[in-house]
Amino acid sequence: MTMIENRPFDELSVGDAAVIERRLTREDVATLTSLTGDLNPFLVDPAFASAHRYGEPVAPAPWAVALVSAVIGTRLPGPGTIILSQRLEYRRPVGLDDTLRLTIKVLEKAEGRRVVLGVEGETSPGHPVLTGSVEVLAPQEKIRREAMGLPEIRLLRKGARLAGLIERAVTFPSLKVAVVHPCDASSLGGAIEARDLGLIEPVLVGPEARIRAVAEKMGVSLEGMRIVPVEHSHAAADMAVELAQAGEVEGLMKGSLHTDEIMGAVVGHKGGLRTDRRLSHVFVMDVPNYPKLLAVTDAAVNIAPTLEEKRDIAQNAIDLALALGIESPKVAVLSAVETVTSKIPSTVEAAALSKMAERGQITGGIVDGPLAFDNAISAEAARTKHIVSPVSGQPDILLCPNLESGNMVAKQLGYLADGEAAGIVLGARVPIILTSRADGPAARAASAALAVLRVRCAPAKGE
């Protein structure tokens, strides 16, 4: 048990002192800049800071002020102290991993419980950081009590969970991927970045002259990369499928062609890449206000799936979640309401999917529905409506009634909830990395990571 105790005015003597030492971490800088909105590049941009005077990010001034306040409020004089004024002079910055030694000393006592405290801070002997004084109103009564635990401050940079997938994926052998018609900077650049990260070994399929022209304009080298020349985008899609059929590639990546072109080849060209499983798309989303990755399916392939097709959509998403390391993924089957009614067919299908999971027709996860979006995501909303569900408040997968609703859910999470998304098509003989023209490099790399993990960490049949 940690106790916290103050020094009332009558117990204080000139010369009394308290000392605290604290190492500056990157998390300290991130916390204070987030709270204050201070976007000074010396604080938040290591690349910028390294090229200038101090050579690294430095502590924002509020960090030192907060430590002064912490010593005064917890040690000398301690709880009950009121800060009246302060005069602090900053001598030099505190760099990352520097340890600041801060000393607070009683300099004067005056009428009305006023006390002047001296402040001295240094990172090492002879390297002063700040100096000055603080006038306080010392507490009158003795306070001694158990110290309360600090509230948790959890900072998660945007897309951090997706970045974690990339870090895991690069520990496996890279995936040989046919990049279909990479004839613009975003698609070619995304493939090259995924290669540089060690995620894929790209095979560029498309008009060679156009691909090389894009690379030249970007200032990147294609040395060592295989190019399979074809005349146009339709031919590129057909050729990529043939490469997958022959086992020369382990995945496909959409380039600068329409989704229906590549998917048409996947499902139709000389048998395509169909399996006995319905193809479906999964968005894996990193939403800052949700505590874990969240998959949304299907938002890009199946317009109005039947019950049997929804079974495959659920199984595809579960298999992906298992490959991502999620044990017993929880699937919330969404509708507009959480009760079963024939007036809303998706509620009936949701209930059927839940029963199918109980009977082993869907395996590897926990499926429950119908659930409205609020009581799927929020355990509190579910309790308010007296819903008892093993999924409410903690789903890993949102299975949407149709493409329209799925697309809206995914894009609202992206544009209104600041979520980052990676996307992949499953159910074919190889995974299909289906990126959008609006996707940035991070989303494209994370989508490639999904393909790597799906292939390298696929659950064995029967699991």
C-alpha cells in the first residue's frame, strides 16, 4: 500500500527539500503534444528534429511544469497545496531518454501560510534545465491517505494495429503476387512498397511500356522484378489468373483497372479461381475508438447474398480472423433490429446463421444475431435492451445484410470515426488484394499483410 502525506505549514522549515527523477520517454512527448495540440516539429517529428540543433525531439515545456506541479502536489508541501504564482527560467531542453532531476526546496515562509519554493532541475551535474521559484499557499491540516492509482492514458497512433499486422506478416516468407495492370503511381508504388517491406514478391502483369513509363516518372527502379507483358487490362486480369492456376503466384493484387475486370477473370476465365466457397470481401478496420481490429463483410463483392452465401461470407471472415491470431472470433450478424421478424428478412437469416453455427455449419467462431449496430458494438446498449449475447460489445466481425449496408458501415467508420482499412477478397484459390484508388500506402501494405497471413497462417482443415 502506497501512502501519500503532506507537510502542513506549521511542519515546514526553511531548507526542507524534495527530489524527483523522471526519464523523458517518447510516450511522454506524445501524451503532452496530444493533450495540448502542440504540433511543433521539434517535438513530434524525429526526422525534422534530427536535422536541426538538438538532433532529436525534445521535451515540451509543459512536461517540466507538470513535474514541478507533481512534486508540490504530492510531496512538498503535498496534498492541499495551492499554487499562487511561479517564475521559471528554461536553460536547455530535455532530450529523449534524458533523466531530469528536479529539486523543490523551501526558501521562505510568510504570514497567511504563504511559502516560497525554489526550483532547480538538471539532466546531469552541471547541465541545468530550469530554475526559478513558486509561491504557494501551504495546507493547514495534516493529510495522510492511501494513494489512488493513476488513470490509464492509452495513446494509439492511427493505424497502429494494422501496422502490427505488417510487423507480424514480414516474419513469414514473402508472397509471390501477380500485380494486375499496375499502370499508375498508386498501384505500382503500393506494390513496390509492399516488396520493400518484405511482404510480397511482385510479378507485374500489364503493358510493359506503360509500366516502365510510370516507374520512370516516379523515379523508381524495376530491376529484378518480373514483368509479364500483355496488351490491356482485360488481358492482364486473364493472365494473372492463369499464373495463379499454374501455381506461379500465390495471390493477386488489383492495379489500375476496374474491380469487375479482375473479379470477372477470377470467377470466369477458363474455370477461373473458384472453389466450393463463395467469394467475399473483408475490410479489416483499425478504428481508434474500438479496442481491437474490426472486420466488416461483405462490402464490395456480394450485392444481395442469400442465406447460403452469407454462411460462406461468415466462414471466410472467421478463417481470416483465425489467421490473424484471433482465437474464436466473434461474429455479429447485423440487421436493423435485434428481434426476429418476417417483416425484415435479414433478421430471419441472422437467426438462421446463429443456429447454423451451433450445428457446426459455420466453424471456428461464435456467431450471434440479429443484432442492431448499437447493441453489437456496445455492451451497455445491449444491457439496456436486456439482450444476453456472447458477442455484444466485443465483436471481431460485423456481417452486414447486403453490400449497400456493409459499404456504408465501412466508409462511415473510415470517414467519421477516423478508421484505417485494409481489404482482401477470400474464397478463391488465392487471396485477392483488392485496394481502392483512394487507399494510401499504409492501407495497401496492410492489405498485402492480410494476404500473407491468410496464406502462411491458414487454419488446417478441420480446425
